[in-house]
Amino acid sequence: MADELELRSFASRQEFEQWLEREHATSPGLLIKFAKKGSGVVSLTYAEAVEVSLCYGWIDGQAKRIDDAFYQQRYTPRRKRSIWSKINTEKVAALIASGRMRPAGQAQVDLAKADGRWDAAYHGPATAQVPAEIAADPQALQAIEAMNRTNRFAYINRFNLAKKPETKAKIIDQLRRGHLFHP
């Protein structure tokens, strides 16, 4: 789907905000072209893009290198079951407090609060804690502690998102067997 999205550059937060004001309800998303630091090109920054997208109920996705001066990142409307990160819930609280949240963004927040996704927001890799069930299994704990940050976060996040005890048991079994999501 990313290949089908339009690649656009924005020189400023205001330019992106104007685009989202017009397009947020009808566009399937877009790829934003960002200038890398040191490129000498003035462009919208990643932090600005995230804030603006949250205001309109959109979310950032994967980034990809274009060349030495630019990279692109996917931005799309948030889907109905889209999970929230703690970082984004904190950003939204600040956006609401400053009066910048738009009705479309507030609607996504209200839906997430109503269906429990808001309270279930996940911690990012830097602050994610090993769940007690994994810590209680010496072999699983040893495996997760030996992993790199990417695999460790993948396991913690998948475990925390799992609803069924059988799914959690399978994840612990994968840990015991030394399975890596990102070899």
C-alpha cells in the first residue's frame, strides 16, 4: 500500500496542517519526504508531523531512506483497532491542553478511551518492562535478557497485547526455544 501513496514534501508545520485540514477525511494517507539534519533543506520535522497528524486522527508509520539528504515516512488515518503508545497519549494530552486538537483527532481519542485502547497504551522500547509472567520463568527471562533491544521490545509488546492465556504461553515457549523475530 505504501507504494500507492503520494510522496509529498512540506516546508513547514503550517503547510502540512493546511493539507490535513483539507484531506484528512478523504485521503488514504501519504508518504512525507523529510530532509535529514545537515542537508541544508528546510522541511517539516518528524516531531512536527507527529503532532499535526495526531490532531487530525492520523498516525505515523514506517520510515525509509530515500538518499543521503532525505527519508520518507508513512502517515495514514488511524484505524479502528489501532493501538496507542504511551508517548502518543502524552502528546495528545498536551495538544488538548493547548487547544490544538481537532474534532477528527478528538474522535479517535474518545473511541480509544471508550474501547479500552487508551488505557492499554504500550510503553516504548526504552521504558518497556519485562512482564511478571516472563520474569517468573527462568529460561524465558534468561532468553529475553540476552536479546537485543529490537527483539526484546517485540516480545514484550506481543506479550502485553496478547489477550488469551494460550497465546501468552506460546510466546513464553518461543522465548524458551530462543526464537528471534528479528534475526
